[in-house]
Amino acid sequence: MKRLSLSISLTVTLLLFIAAFAGLSPFKFGFVGDAQAIIGMPWTPLSFAGVARRSMYRTAVYNAAAVNAASYNAAAANYAYANAAQAQASAANAAAAQAAAANAAASAAAAQKAAAALPIGSTVPYLPPNCSSTVISGANYFNCNGVYYKPSFEGNHIIYVVSQP
């Protein structure tokens, strides 16, 4: 029985192999039968895209070989202008970052002052900034400048309960 199935499978494989190389197979695997370049397709020699691509490459090569002082000066001026614009933008970004940091520090101080005034057992939806996680007696607490918060669930949302560890 094994010999019969082996001979049948080898015969079918051989027939598929012959059909594939003879071009009779609907699978069309194997070598390409006809490779034709159609004029107008992007990678053919006489297509507009091919001519444009080669022209671009030739222009780039000619310009790279024949660079003169005027183009160097123009490039240097553009580079200097771009650097000046970037310096102005980074200075503006630095000023904005300093202002944002000052606002964040002020809001953190206000939040800490407000958090320090919270009684034990009150809940907050978010932790104040700069909290560290600590485990005390097997329970996870968040220490936010001396105020301890214990995570808890209210429905599907996590809330934080002000607690004494």
C-alpha cells in the first residue's frame, strides 16, 4: 500500500513539474516564459519616466562634477539662514519650556498643598506629580511628599484613597 501511494505521488509530482515547465500549468510557477518590455512602462528605456529618471541622474552627476563657487556660496547662505532660523526657534522653544516648567512647578506645589490638606479616607482620581511606589506590610502605597495614597477601584476606574500606612 505504501509503495502504491509513493508511486502515485511521484507520478503526480513529475506530471506537475513537466506541466509547469511546458507552460500548461494553471499555477505558473517556475521560470518566466516571456519577458517583454512594454514601451511606456516606468522602467523601460524609452518611457517618459525612464527618460526623466536618467535626465535627473545625469543632471545630478554633471552638477556634482561642475560645482562652482556661486553654488557653494548660495548653499552656505542657505545653510546659515537655516541655522539662524533654527536658533531662533530653539530659543523660543527654550523660553516656552521654561515657562511650562514654571507653570508645572507652581501647579505641583498647589497640588501638594491641596493634597496635604486632604483628610484620610478622601479619594482622588489622579496622583499628584513626583510620587513613588512603596510596599508597606504587603500593600502597595504611593508616597507623594509624605501623603500616602492607596490604589482602589470604583466601578471600572482606579481611584486613590488618602490613607495612613
